[in-house]
Amino acid sequence: MEQSPQTCSTLFQMSHPAPSPRRPRAVAFGTGVRLSPRRFPLIRVEFMPVESLDATASRPASPPSAPGPSPAGRGVDAVLQGVAGAAALMLGPLAALAPRGLPVWAILMLLLSLAGLIRRGAFGRILRLTPAVAAVGAFLLLALASCLWSPSDRALATVLEIGYIALGALAGGAWIAGLPAADVRRLAGLFLAGGLAGGLLFAVEAALDFPLNRWWNSVPDDQLPNLLNGNVPKRTAALLCLLVWPAALAVDRFGRKALALLVPVGYALACLPLTSRSAMLGIAAGLITLAAARASARWTRRLFSAVVTAAFLLVLPAALLFSGPLDLDHSSLLFRSAQHRVEIWGHAAERALRTPVFGQGIDASRSLPPEGAVSEFSPIGDSLLPLHPHNAFLQVWLETGAVGATLALAVLLMLLAATARLDRRDQPFALALFATALAMGSTAYGIWQPWWMAGFLSAALMLRLATGIGDKTR
């Protein structure tokens, strides 16, 4: 009975029948095994050279393995990993206890990112001239040139501060994008642990009238009202409002979608009623944006593009309208600090129109002469402006004019467009962070204050880290 064809060994190959009608011969294979053509009529045997029977001869030579890192290299990697972990873990407590120390964190992250890129041989990534880099670079050049006419004695220092924050964003983003999966998860976990600790610490501090802060700054009991109404708790509230969004995304990326929403909601309920109205506005704007972006991230992004464009185009006439014909700085519908904001905005808009093209010079807000104007609320120093206009759009117009406003608008629109390149599940959190930053930047703090810029940087880098959890581990 004829047997079906069998699979040939790697030492045998299928071939055409030999032309010679010679009688088939049995062929010995291995040790004592014989293959006869009578028994296996569909198999033709080709004789191979003897050396081909060597098991290693027919295999391609394995490429030499890459040498592992030297002991010194492993030591450098260990140091970088340790510093990165400490930075991620300390961010939340630092924001809770010493918000004005955040520039130190930003400089540390800049140095860490540059060292990591150099160690990885990827330093060239930050040398590419993208449109966003070109716009930021042009704004820095304008700010540097404006030092020539700025009345501020720290104009150059402000340019340097803007510069290292911008470089930190560029280098930090490139470094985080190339981290291995294990490092992404480890750093994200440490950031979450530190953020939870910072939030709980701030909640306890606010509930107990800030005992640690009073002890650290030697604040006597009779000065407690000044502390509670001052900027110390408000700075922390604002910074944590930014950090809750990357924390919520990290929770979502770790597979706890139901808990992700509790991060901003829980923070808002536990902390914000005790502190800052601007922070409450910011977290509310973020929550509304999160819901809208989950319904349609594309239309939410388009709405924000229109809002940001309108803000730069209309901020000057709107400020003059509020403080002039509408007289909102005396309106009983607004609380006192809001009335003061309107007064500040009107004065800043009036001064901005005097130098509409290139502005009064970078950091000029803190040093403009009052020219006889006196605040009806709380004059600070020799200027009607208390160090800044409490509105980022106005401050850019006042200090860098239409040219600076155009460049700043371009940067914000490109940043907003970049959120469309994120994973669909990440976009609502990124847009919520954008909305929170926009709301607080429009009502509180000078946009060039180092701790405030460092807060934006830290939130953006941690959001980039959180998006990498899914990219690396799915």
C-alpha cells in the first residue's frame, strides 16, 4: 500500500526527478536509518557535502551581542533614575508646602532632562526648529530686545526665567517621550503618591489654619488673618488645581477610570472652599471642559481656539468698557477683589494703548509710574498695578504689544492643536488642564512669576508622562 508523502528534514530538499534511469538506491542517513525509494517514491534525495552535516554550519552566524553599559554608565543611569523618582515624588508636597520653591524643581527637571537626552544620544531632538519652537524663540528675542525700554530693573532676569521654563518644556517633553515602559510606570506611580500626599497635606493644613506654614514662617497668632487671606494658601490651591488633571489621567491610564473623576472633584470639595476664588474658577472650568470634551473633543478644541483668539483681540476694548462705561469696579454685583481686578484691567489697557506695537517692555507691569493715579482698593508700592495686571492677555499686550500678542496667540493655538495628536481618551484631560490654566491665568497672578510658570511646566510634563503609560504598556 502506497504511503502518503512525509515532511522532509532540513537536510533534504524537494527536487525534480533525475534524468538518468538508473536504479534507485537506498540511502543511509544518520546511524543505521535507511530511506528506500521503493518505500518513499515521492522523495528524491540530494547528497550534500559532508561538512553540511555540522549542525552549526547551516545556520547564519549570530551577530555579536552589544556590550552592556560600563560600571560608570550604570552608575550614571542609577543616579538619573533616582533623581527622576525623587522629583516626581516631591512635586505634590513641594506645591503644598513651598509653592514658591517650584522654580528649583523646574531647574532640576531641566538639568535631568538634558542629562538624560545626552546619555541616550538623543540631544539632537531639541535642536529641531519646529513652528512652535520658532514662535517661542521669536517671543524670547522680542522680550530680550524690550529690555532696552522696559522700566523694570529685573527685565533681563525675567527673560532668563521665561527661557529656562521654555527650554525645560522642550527638553523635558523629549526626555519623557523616550523613557522605557518600566520607568514611565514607576515615575507615574511616584507622582501619584506624591500628589496624593500633597493634596491631603494641604487639606489638613487648610482645616487647621496652616500650622506647619505658621511654624515654618514664624507667623504669630495675631497675624493669622493675614495668612489666611494672603497669597500663601492661594498659590498652593492654584498649583494643585493644575496638577489634579495629570493625576486624574494617570489614574485613568492605570485602569481606574471610575476613580479618575474623583481626583479633581474630591480636591475641589475638600480644599477650594477654604482658599482661592481663582482656583475654584479654574477647577470648575476644567470639570465643564472635561465633560464637553468627552462628548466632542474636536468641537471643544474649536471653541477654545475661538475663545483664545477673541481674548487677545478684544481684551483691551473689553477692559476699557468694564472700567469705563459699565463702571464694574463700583458694581455691587461683584465682590471687592473682583472690583479691584476691573480697576487694574482698565488702567493696564489704557497704558497698553500708548505703546501698541512693541509694548512697554518685558516685566514693565511692576514698575510703571502711577502718574498720579491712586487705587481705591489697595495700592501697592509706587504703581497702580500691584506687580501685574492679573490677566495674562493684558500683560502680554501691555509689555510686548501687538507683536508679542500675535506670537503668544500662535503658541497657544499650536499648543491647543497638539492635543489632537494625543490618544482619544487622553484629550479630555489635556483640554481640562488647558481650560483650568486659561481661567486662572486670566484672573490671578503675573504670567511671568517663576513659581507660576514652573507650575504650568510641571503640570504639562506630568500630563506627558501620564499619556505615556498607555503608549508604553498597552
